[in-house]
Amino acid sequence: MVPRQLLCLMFAVPVFILSLGLAKGVVGFACNWGRVSSHPLDANIVVNLLKDNGFDKAKLFDADARALKALANSKIQVMVGIPNDDLKPFVNNTKAAEDWVAKNVTAYIKDGVDIRYIAISNEAFLKDYKDKYIYSVLPALQSFRSALKNAELDKQVKLTVPLNADIYESYTGVPSGGDFRWNVKSTVLPVIKFLNDNNYPLAINIYPFLSLYYDPNFPREYAFFNDSDPKTYVYDGNLTYTNAFDGNLDTLDAALKKNGYGSLSIIVGEVGWPTDGNETANFANAQRFYQGMVHRINQNKGTPKRPDAMPDVYMFGLLDEDAKSTLPGNFEPHWGIFNYDGTIKYQLDLGDGKKLVPAKGVEYMKKQWCVLSPNADIYDPKMKENWNIACGASTGCTSVANGSSCAWLDDRTKASYAFNAFYQVTNQAKDGCKFNGLTVITDQDPSPRNGSCKFNLQLSDSIDRAAVSPNFGPVRGPKSWAATMIQPNIMIMVILGFIYVILSFM
């Protein structure tokens, strides 16, 4: 048996959420399409990538025009979102909501985009926000409900509220003891009541990876879909829980039933596993996690208490995003199932003999890389300051940090990796490879021969270039396990880096 203190933590940890009110199983797969990238992959290429890999549902973090235009007539069901910082204008303001719906929903539906949901806020009840957004969620929901009715879209488009799974926990150490946390209960329940009364689903964002990352005592095997380690099993009456997936889902079930909302429909807004930036964030673990999840989706298998069906599970995320803040951890830019360019990281069996396939039609900039000069002294006093410039203006250094996939590289190769990341982010600008004379440009790929640490090559400058915005997606905070944090603008960092380089030559 696992100690009760650990069980309480295990059940409060974000993992998959099973639909408690959905009678119909899922068809295909669903994912989050984030665009917090210095060079977003062309939206039309991304839509084809989704279709080729069986994703028939996509979740955006706002109403990005490029993505929505590309999704027209794709037969992909779409969720658009209202970011937290954009909530205020819609508080008790139906006219503002009507204008937003007309511009970002009605217009695109007329063009053939199959919009099914509007996500109002994203994890607005996190402690990190200090109640900044929580009182805006319900009045914004009310405004958008009226707006959808007035636009005669209320039968086609539903509202939802993505919340972090830490809003509930078990007070007895087993799923049947689940309830909403006392310090958010009074503000969360009115939102849940609104969703229930209007037949809207609740969206839960969940991250078992972060359970391992933030708690060294969390049982590793329990984070995966695993039946082979009885030492981590949890017993709740006559029910046995072999993984955090089932335990967490039934903890939510108990919380909803105790408060009179046992039939509320649930969708999983985010769930995934990163592939770099930490020793637990690697290809093998991500592949294992996703393969288990895909198998459960294909089985349409529920939990011990609710065995009938799986909800829509939006994987997080589709592509790596190099402009994400690394404040929560070096893993943040690496949540993608695919690399930034749509190439495959690891293979998955999708069922019926289908495997992952890469993006098609991707174009790159010229095959050239910025590397440490053969004549450069790795112990040059200028090396550290230039390393800081390169790492401050790109997330390339996340792969060479301790515990990351390329940590084994020698110091010279690590420096080249960092300088090249900066060079590619700056569109291979000539000045992007000037680090006090320490670097040179080469047309020979410097990637190690074993292929495990590939030096990136930037996407073509003709590729879709969306402005990087703090509203394009979430970054988890260290205390919340799935906190949304403001993203730093990558272009500001690049400009500051250039200024530093220029001043170094003066």
C-alpha cells in the first residue's frame, strides 16, 4: 500500500479526465495547436499534418486568423479561445461578445470552418494569478451565451472553461474522497453550475509529467499506463487503481457528484509529455506516455467508476514552440509530438496499422550554420558573455543544459549549438553569427553523427510568420504544475541580443 499522504498528492496530480456525461466515444484524435514560435510552420502545412495523422479536432488558444483560414473546409472540428488578459471587455458586455463572435466565429463558419467550442479563459483560477481573473469568468460566460443565442449559433457552438486539475483533490487519499479545494470551491462551483445548466462541458488541463518534475517522491510508474507494478496500486473499496489516469478521473467524479453535478460532461483540454529540457523529458518517456494514451483512446475505455467511454482528449501539443518562456523549466519549448518543422520525434502506433507521418512541403532557409571557430579558445573570457547572449535570445540552450538530450556534448559543441540557435532565430542574418570573432558560418551540418542532437535549420522566410503573442498558449508555472504564464516576446530578446553584440565591437 502507498502512504496516505502520497495518495492525496497522487489524486490531486493532473492526469487524464474521463467524460462523466458523454455517451458517445471519440472518433480520431484531438490536439492543441500552439503558435508561440519565432517562425511558425505554415498554417496550411499544419492542417495537412493534422489530417494525415488522424487529428479531427484542433484547439487554438485564441482566434488566430492564419490558422482559422487554413482550417476552412478541412472537416476538422475547432475550438477557439479567449485568453485571460482579454476577458475584461466581455464582463457584463453582450455587445462586445457579439462583435467578437461575428468577427471570429460567424465569419469563419461561413467560410467553412467547423467551430464547435469557445474556451472562455485558460486556468484562470490558478493561485499564481492571485484572483486577477476569477471574477471575470462567469460574467464573460454569460455575455457569450447571449451572443451565441443572438447569432443563432447556440445549437452549433458551445462554451467551455479550461481549468487546471488542481481545483480538486482527495481528502481521504482515495478517489471516493474527492472534492473541490476549499479555497476555490466558492468561486469554481458557480462556473460549474453555469456549464451544467447550459449543457456545456468542463475542460481540464492535466500534466502527469509535472508531477514527476516537481515531486521526487511521486511513483514514476504511476504516471504511465501501467499494470505491472502492484506496489503503486491504490485500493478504494472494491475498486483497484493501477495508474494516476484512472485515480484522478474518479476523484473528479466524486467531487462533481458531492456537489450535485455528476452528469457534467468533461473534455481534456491539455495533456502531454515533453521530450527535452529535463532527464524525465525525453523521447522514450513521451513515446511511452502517448502510446498508452492512444491505446486507451482507441479502446474507448473508461475508469473503474465510469467504464463506458472516453472524452475528447486534446494532446499538448502538436509542434515544439521555440518562443515559449523557459521560466517554468527548460522543457517548455519541447511539448510537441512533432518537431518545430513537423518532422517525427518518435513513432506511435495509431491503430489499424497507421503510424505517424511527417509534414509535407516544408521549406527551409539556406543550409548554413553558425559554429564556434576552430581557432576560438573555449576558455576565452568573452565566451561566457556571448553564451548568455545566445541563450537569452533563443531557447536552443535548453537542449544542452544538464539533464537534457544534448548534455553529453563537449563544451565546444555545446557552444556551437547555442550560437547556431541564435543565428537561426535571427533568420541567418550575417550579424547573427558575430560573437566577438568566436564563430564562423559553415555549410557543413555540424550535427553529431549519431543524430541525437540535431542542429536546427530555420524554416524558410516565406513561411507563415505570425506575430508572437503572450496569448498564443500556456506555459506551466512551477508552483501550480500547469500554470499559464505571460510569454516573453522573442523579437525583443533578439533585438537586445543584437544591441549587445554591436556594443561588444565598439
